[in-house]
Amino acid sequence: MPEPVDERLLTAHDLARAALHEVTPATTIGDAAGYTLEDDGVVSLRFHNTLPGYPGWFWTVSVAVVEGAEPTVLELELLPGDDALLAPEWVPWATRLAEYQAAQAALAAARAEAGDEDDEEDDDEELEDVDDLDAADFDEDGSPLLHSGDVDGVDIDVFDDEDIDDEDDADDDEDDADDEDDVDTVDIGDEAR
């Protein structure tokens, strides 16, 4: 048998709104939209959401009464309703890639059966490029790996240490020449007097 609900929780809309105002502007909170009775005497009060891009979602504030105290807020969140728009379930890149490769192979086979021999060579080249790819060619986040030591398209292995040393020597010679030009001359005769 469910635990009896404190009647104060069913009308704690002002407390719930005050908690919501701490995390979202008042303009995003609509009218009261009912409540849900939870376990242990907790009540979740719902409010319509007016945030753009979240149709069918509700601000939900869970409130409870601790013995001998006033109602208090336990948690608040934005939850989807029955008619809410939800993002599709996430599919790993390796799975999507395998499905794409299978679809391309099936398309090539269908074209071959239909007699499109002119396009067959082009299709084979495209499939070879796709077949060369696998999950190891991409980082965990799905971005392509850098090409074997290249940084922004520059092959860092091309630089020759001797060229770099020659440039450093030329820079040092220029610095020495500049230092000699900067020496201040002092007339010793004036200081001796």
C-alpha cells in the first residue's frame, strides 16, 4: 500500500517555482501540468516548458516532507513527455561504417546485374577507397587520424638538421654584427679631467 501523501506537497507550486528560477529564467516555466506520486511520499510537480526546441517536455520538481519540517525540494529536471521530440538512439561509428559498406556493395552488385558495365570501374574504385577504411582509421570520437607525423599538411620528417644548423649559424653571425654596431664610445680624455 503506498505511503500517504502530505497534502502540502500537492500545493507546493510556489516552492517548486522558486527552485526552478534558480536554474532557468521565469519565461521558460509555464503553467502547472499535474503531479506524479513517487515512492516514500515524494511528489513530482510538473510545469509546462516554454523553451524553444523542447516541445512536449516538462519541468519536474520533486518535493518531500521530512518529519517535523516544511516541504523541501529534492531535485528538479527537464523531462520529456509522451509527445516530446527525442533524438534517435546513438549508433557507434564502426557499426554505421559497416552498414554503409554493405549498402555500397549491394548497390554495386545490383548495377552489375543490370548491365551497367560502363560505371562498374568507377564503382570499383569508390568501393576500394571505402573498403580500405575501418574503425582503426578514426579516433574514438570519429575524427580522422593525422597522417603519419604530418602537422597541418607539413611533413616534419622532410626537414634536414644541417639546413636548420646553417640557418642558426647565419642568424648568430647577424646578431654578432649588430652587437658590434651597438657599442657606445666614451671619450676617456673628458672623464680624466
